[in-house]
Amino acid sequence: MSTLNFDAMATCKADNWGMPLQSKKPKAESSYYDEHIRKPCAAQWKENEKPMSELLKMATVIHSKDTPSYDDFESTDWVPENKGFYAKASPWGNEGKYNFRSTPKKSMKASECHLYNEDGSTWAVTRVGPMHTNGGYDWLQLGWDDLFGFSAVLKDHPDGIYIVEQYMSPVLEDGTRLSNPPIHVHHMHSGPDPYVRQRMDPMTCAIRGLNCFNPLRTLETHGDYVCVAEDGGNDCHVESFHEGYGKLITHTLGLEGEINDVRPHHSETLVWYWEIGARWVPKATTGPGASLKAMSLHNMAGPGTYDPKVQRSFLFTFPTPSDRQSMFWYTGRLQNHGKMLRMKIHAHNTIFREAIIFAASPEQLGMTELNGFPMDKPHLPVDVVAAGFESNEALKRFLLLNLQRSQERYDALPSDQHRTNEKTCGYPNEACVVSRPKAICQSFAHLEIIDGFAFDRRQPTCCDPWEWPSGQVFTVVGFSEHQGYPLGPHAPDMKDIPPTLPGHVGYWLTYDSEETPEHSRWGYSLYNHDPNGGLNSVADMTGYQKIAMYINGYTSPHFNDWTKTPHSVVSILAYGALSHLAVTIIIVSILLVYTGYHTYHLSMKLLKDAPHKKSDDFFCQKIVPTSSFFYSPVRQDDIELAGRGSGND
């Protein structure tokens, strides 16, 4: 990899893995996996093996032979004995599209391994398989609840346990870890159960607030976390958390994820397994847990497009142009004070180039409609040339020059107007968020070329230390451009590249909330073009709000194309309904949509009148049209236009 220029950063000038407070890399040593997981678990796998449906709660393995089949919900259920767990109103488990006959019942196995270490910690590892795949970029959906059997562990440790290390990897039967290629982990997420998305019941969720999918994240991994050899290769499959910290677990967890065999179509059958593990210690006044602090995780992302008939759209990707440079951005607020421990980015590197997260508002970066930045349609990337810039590089310089101007204006303020260390502040309160604007982290795409194909690798990320007050505004900007490689072995011809490719630019922030008593917060927010808009944590959402997430493909609604996307109208009605009248409103709104009535004015009235609902962890904010802002519009004479269209110099 060529030398990277972290030109947005004030002090950080080299890849620090997004961890400005720790020099040790968050990965295992080269021999760790073999000595502490593979060899000790080898004897337990066969001894503890049972049918997956008997060992794991709500066991789910669904296979789609290729992307078109996956999009159309055409699948083979590899745990057919659990057929009865699909909800009637769910798009999954449809009798007309699901094959429940070709896989023998109880042929999918699972096993658990528990390793008790001398330091008082325990490795809990689960293996599921065997998977038989033949390439073609198939899709394998995995999930189960009560991950690691924590329901029993928490009975013995009612104050909770700290997870200090995680492990996730596809493996051969002998424990040899597989990289990408051949196996790509699109995502693997763990959070408070119930967590198997394919088993949720939208109607029961809406009416009774039960059987709702909870998309908060506690543990996670993605395909772009694979390391190149010089970074550790497969040793990155074991991730150590920040020294002195652990994820404090006081509730049972579930798992859901999706995996692809990226080899050419009709490849030789590959037999492999999925393994996931966590090393934990009890929360206690003595022993290894006594010196640990609780760390929290918040996932920031922007909205994606949605089509209820296309399953891939449930992954809320945005359509990134493959023939030109573009930029995707979103903004929001962090509702709790915190100190950053690590910032990880998730992106699709064949279309992604670079991203920067700023502790600044869009206006402080010059991102206004006057400067060519549309405020509506937050799920669509900005065409850089159409916005008036020659290139992504020119656009980046424009943002950095505006940031510099905003810093100068901040520095000229009287010191009593600086609120950089506020930890407790009423929200929303503009005085709480007057902190010096700056770039927090900068990330670059990283690909490894194997046999002429490009495969995602961990993105070099450079972060400066960051501590923020409650209500801090941030803005994420991602720059995209196709990297010039075919889609993969399954589609080797450059002619196979479509006009748009699915994009993600999301940041995963682990932080210390510095609270007493301590606890870990699990946050997941879909943001748009308004710091006060977007969808925040669903930890304490009502059932009526959760059904909106289901209706909208687990994304926040778009405030555009009202007549073309009626699901958005239904979603906004559901989000705005914070009383028991919500069921009636939802039913009426659905009838209106299907009979051709336009409910725009009614929706906006409900949206305007919806009160803020405070949750224990995050605010479920009132969703507002993306054209309004917390800050006053930037005046023409305040806008720094230098750098526009200046090319690469």
C-alpha cells in the first residue's frame, strides 16, 4: 500500500487502527488461536455435538444459491425442523419460495466449547455446521438466541459479566481458519435477544410489542475487517477490546448474520463451519473483573433505499454510481457524553475510497444547498461534478477549508462560550454543543488483489483523541469511486458491473460513557441530513415504532417521493404514534395508501406534533424533514468557496 496522507487530521498522521489512546493492536498474537481455542476445543466439538435445533434456541440457517434468489426470498432452509418458527406475516419462510424438503431434518449440527483459563476468564465458543457451498456468491443466513448460553451464566453472575475478547471465523473441520476468498462475511451481529431477524413477527410486534427484532449491536464483524498478512492475517479474527475495558453484559444475546461463498459458480463443494466465541470474566469486586470498566458501542449509519420485494434492500445500502465519483454523507447527535476508545469503519472497498468523521455540523463544513448539497433524499449519494466540484479531492479540500474557517470563528469566541468539557447538559440545548469543530477520524479503502480480483481488507484509520459532550453534532462524509476491478470470481467480466453498486459508510464507535453506576450502552442510529433528524436507538421503542422499522426494511423513512414510496408514509405515521391510538392510525394509513389517497399532510401533522420520547440509553428523536437544521443557515458571505474546482494539485 502506498503511503497514505491523513490530511484531515490535526495530530494523527499514521494508521492507529482507530485507537488513539492505545498503541497495542486489537488482535491476537500469531499463536494465540491455535493454543487457546483450536487445540483445546478440538476434543469438545464431537463430544458436545447435537442437532442445532436441539442445542441452540431459535436455530436458523437459510441458504440462497445466488444473489437473484436471495433478493427474491427464494431459499432452502437447512434447519427445516424449525419451520414453525416463521411468522405468517414475515417475508421469510414463505411456503411458495422456501424449500423445506431437500435438507434432512437435524442434519445441521452445533457444538459448544467452554475453556476455563488460569486468569479467571472463560472462553465460550460455538460451532455450527457443516455448510456445503459451491461458490457463485451465494447467501447463507445464520441466527440463534441465547448466544453462548449466557442465560445460565447470568443466573450465576447477576451483576453481569464483561466480554473482553471476541472471535468469529469460518473454519474447516480441523479448525483451519478461512479468509476471503473463499468466504466473505457480509456481517455478523450480536445483540440483546430476541435477535433472529428472520423469526420476527411483525403483527405481534405492532399490536403487543412482542417478538420484535432488536437491531442493537453488542458484538460484530464484517468482511472488510480481514487483515492483510503484514497486519496479522487471520489473527485479526480474534479481536481484543481496549485495555482496561470490557462490554458489560447483563442480558442474554442473540446472533444474526449473512455469509457468502465468493468462488466461481459451480465450484467444488466446500465443507466448512462457522465459529463464534467470547472470552468473559465476571463483574466482581475481586478477580480480573474488579479492574475493568464498562465500554459502550454505537453504530452510526445513513439510510438506504428500500424495496419490500428485494431482500438486499433490507441491508439499507445506498446506490453508489460505478461510472463517476460521488459522496455520501449524514449528520446527527451523540446523545450521551463519552470518550472514544476505538472507531472502526465498515465500507465496501471496491466502490469506496475515503471517509472522514467530523465533530462539526454540515454548515460548519460548508455543506448547504447554496453550495450544491441537496438536503433531501439522504439515501442517495451526491454527484460530485453535478454539485460543482471537479473531483472528490477538490470537494474534500473545500470541506477542510470550511472547517478551518469554522475553527477560526470558534477560537475568536470569548472563552466562556466554549463548552468543550460539558458532561451533563439538558438536551436539546445549543449551549451544550458549542465545541471546537475538528476532524476526528480519517479512513482509506484497502484492497488485496488475488488472481486479478479485489477483496476487502481492514481500512487504515487514523483518529485523534475525542471526548464529547451530550448532544455533540457530528458529520460523516464518504467519498466513492469504482476501483476498476470486476465484481469477483462469480462475475469476472467488467461488463457485469451495473450502473450502481451497493454502498455502506458506517462507523462503529466504542467509548467510555464515564457513568456511575457504570453500564454498557448499545446504540444503533440511522441518520440523515439533519442533526436533529434520523432514527436513534430502538432499545425502548414501543411496538408501534418497531413495526415501522420492519415496514421500512429496518431503515429510517425517507422524506421524499411521498406518492412513490407509500411505505415511508406508513412508517412516519407509526413513528409519530406514541399512544395506544397508534394501531388505529397505522391501520387507517395502510387503507389510505392502498386505496390511493395521499396522506402527506396528515403525516406531516403527526410528525410535527410527535413529542420527544426519552429512553434510558438514547433519545428516540422526533423525525423532522431533512431540509431543516438546528443551526441558522450559513450566510453567503460566510461561505469559504476556495478550493472548488481546483483539481488535484
